[in-house]
Amino acid sequence: MRWTIFSDEILPASYLRTSWDCLLAEFGTYHIMVFVIRISRTKIRIVFDASAKFGGTSLNDHLTKGPDLTNSFVGILIRFRRYSIPIVSDVEQMFLQVAVPEAGRSILHFLWTSSDEGAPLTFQKNRQVFGLTSAPASCMYALKCAIETLSPAEVTARCQRQFYVDNYLDSFEFVENAVRIARNLKEALMGRRLCLNEMVIQ
């Protein structure tokens, strides 16, 4: 029942399509339901397992990790602690903001049903899947390409230095500068269809 209710949230139409090109005999992507228990409420996450093996092989066995495009966490942390006014935020659902090339989508099909009695349908993901060996590098490359097109130049420079994967960590000497950069950064990334979650300025 919870799986059915959650399907509308985890499977928005813009992130997938009903697939008629995939045969059930082909290798698909397995998924499981994981409960994340919090004090206020319990969240359900759908985890796609690209490491699951069938016939002695898995999807991840055929993917490359790609280059490490992540900034040095130590460097970010040092700069983050430099001044007394920190800013913290992250890109909302970053993996779902990055499209998978058309040629690679057919392997990302999976079965899903919206009822206990209905026959499952075959869906195909068109966005990056958390759990794919290649996904982190693909998402980091997409973020870096988006950052290079931002303006003003100060926002671009800070983004290039202060993003750790999808987390933005920065610090400022004056509140006015922190508020200005936060506003410019949010607006600039929104222009690239990358939504930042609410920024925390302390």
C-alpha cells in the first residue's frame, strides 16, 4: 500500500516514460523499498540496485566510474571555517536533474505496478540513477558545466571552489555579502534548472 502511494512522488512523468522498446528478457534494473525512520515521520525511498547480478554480471560491471571531479573536501572545509558567517545548502534531487543520453536509457528499464492486482508495466528512467557506477561523475560534470555559464563571475568562482558533490559550503566575513551571494547563487542556478534547497545562513 505504501509503495503504491509513494509511486507518484518517486516516479514523476518527467523522469521516466512507459517503455515499449524493452523486452522482459533483457537485463533490467532491480529496485527495493527502503524505510527511512525519522522522529516526525517515516520516509520511503526507492533504491535501484545496479550491482545486482543476473547470469553472473551486473549493470555496474559494464560501466566505468569516470574521472573524479569532486573538489577537495579538506580545502572546502578550511575555507568554510575561515569566516564567522557560514552558508550551507544543497542541490535538490541532483541526480534527477541530470538526463541520461538517449542511447543509454533502454537498459534503465524496470517493472512497476500501481496496484496490488494489476499487471506490472515496464518503465524506463531518463534521469541519472543513484547507484550507477557512472552516475556521480556524470552529475558532477553536468554541475560543473552549468557553473561555468553562471554570472556574475564571483558566483562562478565560489561555486567552482565551494561545491562538494551537491553540497554548497561557504563562509563570509560580513552578513551583507553572505545574503547577496546566496541570492545571486540561487537565482543563477535556477536559471540552469538546478534548484538549491533553502540556504542556512548563521
